[in-house]
Amino acid sequence: KYEVEFLLQQQWYDPRLRYSNRSRYEFLNAIHHYENIWLPDTYFIMHGDFKDPIIPVHFALRIYRNGTVNYLMRRHLILSCQGRLNIFPFDDPLCSFAIESISYEQTAITYVWKNDEGTLRKSPSLTALNAYLIKNQTITCPIKVSWRGKQNNHLYIF
């Protein structure tokens, strides 16, 4: 098992939230209005355990003039890793998890990994790791997994 703490940033466009404020601020801090704004119900599947954050406020919510919403969440997962015990400790365990929506199907919400250099960053304070990120990949779940019989979009991270 590996413990992973990370920031999950989600971004989408909502035309209802556009505004024409000419202030010097490029975005509105909407943290106190989160109950009035649509937020995706992203949850994590295929992991070992989920730990609640220690700090009381564990997200940031920004709304930009053009209606772009930036939602940043702090998460802590304990991943169950699958390895090959017959060659342990020389195996390469695969620690993966998936992100999906609990109430929206693939036709309503799609998770896409932003593939650029800033997407995945290791903290500079970590000098040694005993695990390595091999790849990240967005794939559609090949089977129907929804209780409604529709396909959901998964973001698998290996």
C-alpha cells in the first residue's frame, strides 16, 4: 500500500457564471458560495482507503470573467497495489485508481487528463521515492458499469 496526497484540479466552463467586472482581480474567490455553484461529484474508485483532510477547508473555487470555473481539491488516498508475489521484492507493483462521476454518465460529463509538463509535479521536498509514476492515461471504461446501464467515463491513473 502507498499513501498519496495530491491536489486535484478540475476546470469547466459555465456560461451562466460570466461577468463583466472591470476590477483588477482576474477571478472571483467563490469559496463562500460553493453551495450555489454546480460542482462535479468526482469520486475515486479502485483504491484501498480514503482519508479525510486534516484541515477544515480543503478546496479552492475560482470563477473567471469568461465563465471558466477552477475547482481545486486536496485529497489523500491509500492505494492498494497489485504485485507479483512470486518475484517479490523484485516485482513492479501496479498502483492504480480511477476517477469518475457518481451521478453523471459519459454523455453529460467527461474526464480528460490535461497532458502538459505542469500536470504532474513531484514536491521538491521529496528527495527519495520508492514508487515511480509510469504513465497517466484517460480511457473510457470498456464495459457498462453504471447501475443505469450506461457507460461512464473513467480517468485511470497508473
